[in-house]
Amino acid sequence: MSRQIFSSPTEVRVHRGDIPAGIDFGDSVAVDTETQGLNLQRDRLCVVQLSAGDGVCHLVQMPADDYSAPNLKALMTDPAVTKIFHFARFDVAIMKRWLGITISPVYCTKIASKLVRTYTDRHGLKDVTRELVGIELSKAQQSSDWASEELTEAQQLYAASDVLNLHAIRDQLQAMLAREGRTELAQACFDFLPTRADLDLAGWPESDIFAHS
């Protein structure tokens, strides 16, 4: 049975500082983050967006003076819930930097795409979403002030769009990985992601420590 595809969210719920207790995302949740920039040491975590793949997006605005977020942390570290990201390396690192957690288990659709869509060099979320689920993402709000006290409707829709179809994309990529016999290889890469994030945070963002030179 194919998963439902969403061209826009059915609902966006904005939360301050944490998700409410009792939200059930099932056994997997799509996750993305918005930050003030892409420097892990300099730029702070501003927004975390979550979806169960049901068309509803939860946007958590993180205040600069409070990253306690006990419910969000519990979800991100729940071993029974797979966290689906696109380019998990950054999101896992930025959330460890600001929330102090190691996220697991993780599924990264960008890694899966690179392992199985070897017929292209286009592995950004926009390209993967277009090919695998037929939805055209707008990136107009990509450079935006995500620390703003109030998120505009355009910001909310942009943030939501990045997680709405990650479940469906994951399902498609899983089928392709199985077809090519690369499922176990992909899983090993996903399992390594928390360590890769630790290396980024510790000062080895570009160095290939496995290289001979």
C-alpha cells in the first residue's frame, strides 16, 4: 500500500520551546531543523519541524534562553522511533550541540539517495522530492530569519514542506536499496551518523580520517 503524498500541509501547529506531551508519531517521525546559519559552533538552533507523515506538521520554536525541551528530547532519543532526516549529518549535530542529545535510530534520505540513485549527482531534497513523489518544493524561504519571534505563514509552509513527504521518500528509497542489495550498507551508514556528527562538532568537519594521506 503506497503512502499518501502531500503537496501542502493539512495543518501546521506551532509550539514554543517543546512539543506537548502525549503526541504519538508512531514508529517513525520526519524531522528537520532551521538555524541562523550552517556553522555548528556559531549558529543556533531556531526551529525543529516534525511530522508523522500524515500531513500535519509540528513546528517547535526554540527560544534562545531555554533548550530544555524534555518532550522533544525524549522523542529524539526514543529507541522505538526512527527519526527520518534529509542530510541527517547536520541536523543530528546541531541538535546535539543545542539540546545535548544523541539522536538514534536515524534514517537519512540523502545518504540513501547517494547509495542508490547513482544515475544522478542531484541528491538535494528538492530533486529527490520531485523525482520520487512528484512534488515541487519551493526554496524561497531557505534564507530567512528563523529566530524571529513570529514565523510568517510563508516560513511555516516552507518548514512544513521539508518533512511532509519524507516518509514516502524513505519508502521509495528503501525499495530501491533492497532491489540493489544495499540495504545493510545503508543501515551501517545510518548507524555511524551520530559519530560523524561528533567528529563535526569536535573539529573534523572536512577531514577524511579514513584517507591514507
